[in-house]
Amino acid sequence: MSEGIVVTVLVENSVHGRGLMAEHGLAFHVQAGAQGLLFDTGQSGLVARNAAVLGVDLAGVRAMALSHGHYDHTGGLRAVWEIAPDARLYAHPAAVAPRYSRSPDGTTRAVGIDRPGIEAIQAHAPRIVDTLSTTEVLPGIFVTGEIPRVTEFEDVGGPFVLDVAGARPDPIIDDQAMFFDTSDGVVVLLGCAHAGVVNTLRRVRDMTGGRPFHAVFGGMHLLVASPERVARTVQELRALGVRRLGPAHCTGAAAAARLWHEFPGACTACSVGSRFVFRRK
């Protein structure tokens, strides 16, 4: 049998397994043979605690990749670097920009990388790899880099802004996904899919020569999506032929329920403790 790839959910909003804990955030551990990487790091150092309970060796992590620069995906950076100080970080340059979310009353709150995370990034500057375009993180495992926004029904998924006053919309240009090919088709890991899950999958399809989608796991940021957007997303996922879905994190309960209803044989839990094994192509 060819070398396998094992994906373990270390941080997510829900939990599956004794002794584990959940938080609002996301972190995937990907083990490819002797090499390990993290896609996002959750909101806090919980990523290290859950890894220890699950027997995941963070000291063996050779790389971390960030889906985008929000606190719930980057809060564990310092904790992981304390365990794996030589790990490289793959991120879009815009990930470190100050970010805010605007409330209905017009006030804003910071949602970007926190100060300890920024300081950790600055301290490890020589180990940072910019991902403006498709970049190989480990052999055969890639991040997309910037994702073209081509669908007319997708947006960033909320009132995200670049300033405290809430006047400058944040396009979240740093949003990216991770993907790799397997004997059964392409596997895609999503952070929040602020670029739109359909835009993301179309981009991956283009980069993999139209290979079929075996699995898509992660956040789809449909939390505040209109019924029309959810319906179009379902339609496009069906057209793209996605065989396995793991809606998680910011997908939202209503949208996740719709996906489970529309794809009853394809959906699977994607919670802390979930583990997926794939065969290399």
C-alpha cells in the first residue's frame, strides 16, 4: 500500500472523544509519513492539550499553514512554536493586518491575530513563507494562496472590516485552503472559506486538472448566509461531485443541517477527535 495521509481534528467548536475539549476555532493536524503539519492552530493553546490526549506529536510538526489571519485560527501559534521551534509558517502576507468585525450598532471588535501571535511571528520571521499563490507545504500537500472571487452569490460571510471605525470592508484576501490528492480523489481542508466554498473548490479543481473531489472538511462560513446562498452552495457542491463532506466550525447550525439533509450519505462529523485516513495517489 502506498504511504497514507492521516488528518486529525485538534480544535473545533464541538468535541468527539473522552478527555478532549472544544473551543470556537479550528486546527487540523496532517501526518504524511514521518512528516507532520498543522493547518491553523485554534484560538488558544488548547491545540497542544488536545494533541497530547490524542497522541499527536506536535514536536514532529515541520510546518504550519494559516487559512487566514483571524484569532480563532491563529491563537495557538506561540504554543506550537514552543513545542516545534523549527516549524516553518506558511501564510499570506495580509494575514498579520489588523482586522475587525462590525456589530449591528456600529461598534467594532478586534478579530485579527492577537499580540502574542504577532510577536511570535516576528520572532520567527526567517521561518515565514509567503503564500500569495499556490504553495507546496509538504511533498504533495499544498495551500491555494489567493482565491479568485468569481461567483456572484458568495461574499466573505459577515461584516468584516479593516479599521476601528468600521468604514473599510475587509476582502480577507489572505483566505486560502489546503489540498492534496489521494487514490480516491482530492481532499480539501477549509479554514473559514471566506473566499466562498464554491470559489475555493473551483480554484482547487483548476489546480488539480479536474481531479474528482473525494472529501471537503472544515468551515464554510455560512453562519449568516441567506437561504438563497445556501441553496446555490448545495447546487454547486452537487455539480462539483463532492463525495464526502465534513461541515465544521463557522458553517453554522442551519447550513450544516441543510447539508446533512441534502447529502445524507456523504456528511460526516468533523469535531475535535475526528480522524480521517487517506491513501496516497
